[in-house]
Amino acid sequence: MDEQILGLMETSEYDSLELMDDVQIEGLGALLRKNPRRARKALRRASRQRVSGRNQTSRDQMESRFPLLAADLKKGLLNKTHQLVDGTIYNVKSVSQIKRVIFFEDDETKDIGLRNISNGKLDKSEVFLLSGIRILYGVGTSKEETATGVATVTDWREIPANMIGEINFRADGRLVFDKMALQDYVHYERNEVTVKNAAGTENVGGYGFAAGQGRIGYRKLDNPKLLPTQTRLEMEIEWGSAAPENTFLKVELVGSKVAKF
């Protein structure tokens, strides 16, 4: 048992102290007496300093929540039958000529190009650390909420600056955020590209992005949420005036999840 615990601590890519059960933790005292040099080295590796504040990655945020995971998932991460992987849950909706839309509805099933979630719930055994949300806007040549209709959108970009509205989001009925400004997903910075010609200075384009990692329409959450298996998601977005014809919105929930190797 001693050698097994040391081996796990020395080879785990995660914070193994947070993954151990009570028996394994109690055994650390004996390990320190039996092989203090090796045990101290393993402890330093296991409890390596995490990044703090806004510089945390989704992985850092998940590791800090290891104590909240079910015992079988912690055991899987420690024994290397499971791993942390990047995850994105997405849902595309037609908002043609409307000004309110519900994402992650309970009567919808997975459909490539439209959504990778069924019944508005996380899959069984899927634990998801929500660290950020991305909202994209696209105009196609169809308003049909089908994979074919969505495929007519050739350019996904940030929502228009004049799309003033609010977002409400709940997980299993519990508040994730309430009345968040839709404007948070427009942009925080914009770099305009200009040229000088005979007519003077002309704007020929630019780009914008919301707060996070250079991804258009992305906002990193200051309060990330650990969503247990089969969590029921409910998101409502509402804005002031009807969207143009053939318009679509795409919501991406971005984070980390536990998955088998």
C-alpha cells in the first residue's frame, strides 16, 4: 500500500492529495516515517502551488474543486482511468424576427450542428466545470432551425453592438447568473484597420472580442460553477427589438470535464 500511494503521488498529473480517500491520507504519516526523503518529494509534487486569480485556467479551477467530486471520479483520476479534458456544450437557435429565445430546452435531442446536449441535461457520469460562456451571432439565407439552415451561416461573429438585452441562466434551478448584460459579449477592445487614399482615411474592417483569451464573443466567468451529472440547464436571452430575418445565435458553455481515457 505504501509503495502504491507513493507511486500515485509521484506520477499523478493532478493534485493527488485532493483525490485521495481518508485511508490513503492517514497512511501518509507512516510514509513520512518510513521513507521521509521520498515522501517529502512526493508531497511537494502533489501539493504544487496552483495559479490563483483571473490567470487560472479551467483545469486549475477544476483541480481546486476535486474535493467536491464523487469518490469514483476521484479514484479514476488518481488511478489514471479517467482524465480532465476540455469541454464545450453548444446550442444553436434561430432568432429570426424574434427578441427572446430559450436555450437547452428539455424537448430537444443531440443534433450535430445544432446542439450536443439532449433534454437540456448533462449526460450521465458527466461532471462539467463551467469556466466561461461564448455567444456568437450569424446571418444565413434560411431561418429554419435545422442543421441545413444553420449551415447557411458563413460568418459567425460577435453580437451587434445595438443588440441590447439580458441573459438569465440557471442550473438545476439554482442561479448561475441573473440579468447579465448581453453587451458583455459584444467587445471590450476593437482594433480598426484603416487605409489612406485619395478620398482620405477609410475604415476597411476590424475585429472585436469579449473578455477572454482572444476568442470572439467569449466571457470568462469570475464565479465558475461545478455542474454535477445530469444537471438541468436553463438559459433565456432577451433583447429590445426583433432580430433581422435569418439570424441565428450560438451559445457555447466552455470548461473542463472528467472523461475516461
